[in-house]
Amino acid sequence: MNRLFIALPIDEGIIQNLKPVYAMLSQYNDVLKVVEPSLYHLTLKFIGECEGNVARAIESEFASLRFTIPPLPYVVKSIGMFPNSKNPSVIWTAIETNQKSINELVTCIQNFTKKYGIKEEDRPFVPHLTLARIRKGRKLTETIHKRLQTFATQEFGSATFPRVILFSSKLTPQGPVYTELQEINFA
């Protein structure tokens, strides 16, 4: 089985600017499962586990997709939580970009994956970068909440998404390992 997803890579300068947040969150590994900065990306579509034939077909067909949007400027800023700050399961930073263009991109990808029986998302797409997940059975402490507030309105930089990537993901005890399978540059 292959575990696949489609994502936009985060600029190295922004990854560097987020390192203080990563360092702070990493102090709470008993409560948080922190995402390694080298793995930061904007997920457009999580495909999930696929049989070998389906995975090969997706990889082959993905390379033939064409997107009509130009490279997409974006800004990374602030800290938020899903589903809310009272009982969060995910800590994230917002990615602000042209909503019309990102929605067109997501719709195109949804239509592509639908051909392979991949279920469409039933909630609106919210561009964000996952920084950490709260471990099962744990809750954020008041200390973590307060420390997150120091980054609440901070801007971490701006850049442009030049390409979209089909990744495979292998889960290991040390964390996921991502492999780029195909990439498509924007017009």
C-alpha cells in the first residue's frame, strides 16, 4: 500500500522564520507531536492508502495535469488551533493567498482524485501549515497557551508557490518520511 498526498512546498526562508515556534513547541513533547520543519507543506489533498496499481496510475496521470494559475504568492502568519482554542487537536499557522486561485487548484485536484474513488472533502479548504498535533488523551496546558500567544499575530514571511507535488508518505517510529513522486510547475 502506498500513502499519497498532494501539497505545495513551503519556502526555506519561511521554514527558518518558523524555527523559534518549532523550538518552543518541541519543549512539550509529552503533550505535542511536533512536525519537523523539513516536512512543512500545504496539503491540498490527502489521498491516503492506495493499492499499488492505483498508486501507479495516480502517479502517472498526475504528471499530465495542467494548471492555469501562475505561481501563487502567499504569506504565513499568526497561530491558530483546530477545531478551536478551548479543546484543540492541531496547532497551525495561517497561509494567506489568493483564495480564488487556491480554490481553483483544490477543485482541479479533487476532480482528478475523484476518478480513483477518492472521497471529496466535505468541509471548506482552509490554507494552513500544521505545526503540531495534540497527543491522544492530552490537553494543552495554560503555559503552552500563553507561550503560543507570543506568536499569535507574528508574520513569518512571504513567498511564492512555484509548483505542486505528489508525495508518498511512509510512517516510521521516528516520524513520517516524504518522497516526491511527481511535480508540476505552475504556468
